[in-house]
Amino acid sequence: MNHNADIESDTPRTSGFGVHILCVLVVLVPTLLFLYPIIVFVSDPFGGNDERADVNPSHAFSQLTGWQLPSTASILESTNSHSGFKNDGDYVLIVNMPPVELQSLLESDPNTWLDCPLAPEIVHYAWSLPVHSGTQYYGKRTSESDTNWHRGHVVIVNPESGMVWVYEWKV
């Protein structure tokens, strides 16, 4: 048989295992190098930072109300959940000040204040409104071009108690 011929031959027989490993490496390594950026993009499409930014309550109060935070005011809550590439989330700021100071701010404010409860179209998008005992509010969309309330802020006040609730959202 030919078996004897193979035994008598000086050519060594190999199992082909090394050749198989080499073929796998030649195919696998370039494939992984090609797919790695795609895998990274799919797992974090825009490389966004999911850490929440620190918010200065005094600055946020001024930006969202148009008022300077009185030195006699107390910040009761300041929480921010905005994060990610699109910066979706909520910001809640609850402030207490002497009722006389709040009344003074309201009297010089150019916004149109409405009686509570908040308009249903605002409540529909502002899912995490803080619990409040406000009697008046005004709301603004973040952009004039927005056709709905998917992003905006609302300022709710109770002039008798000096409480101010500021809620800003983006969904």
C-alpha cells in the first residue's frame, strides 16, 4: 500500500494545525481591526459624556428667572439630571426667600404670570415637575422655533410663602 511509501519517504508529515492557526490569524486580526471602530461607535455613538455637570444654583436661578438670587434666599434643592450627547434631563431648583422680596421681584417682572395649575401642554412634557404649592407660574420654551414643550422651563411661585420652584427639562 501507499502507507509504506509514506513511511519510507524523507518528507515529514505535518498535521496542518499551524497552518490553520496562521489562516485564522490572517483573517481574524484584520477583521477585528476593521470592526473595532464600528463596535465602539455602536456602544457609544457620539462619544458623549454621561456625567452630569455641576450647576451653580445662583447662576441657574438668574438664567431661568431673569432675577438675581437675593442674598437672603435659601436654596432648598438643586438637582440636575442632564447628561449624554443630547443633554436630555431635568433641573430642579427650589428657593425660599422673604415674601416681601419675592413680591418685589414679581412686580418688576415682564413675564406674563398665570394662575396655577400649570397648563396641560406643559405638564405633558414636564414629567418630573417638583411637588409645589405655587399659586402663579410662567413657562417658556427653550427656543422660539419649538412647536411643543419638549424642552423648556417653568417658574412657579407662592408670593405669600416666598417659595420659588424652577423646573427646566429637555426630552
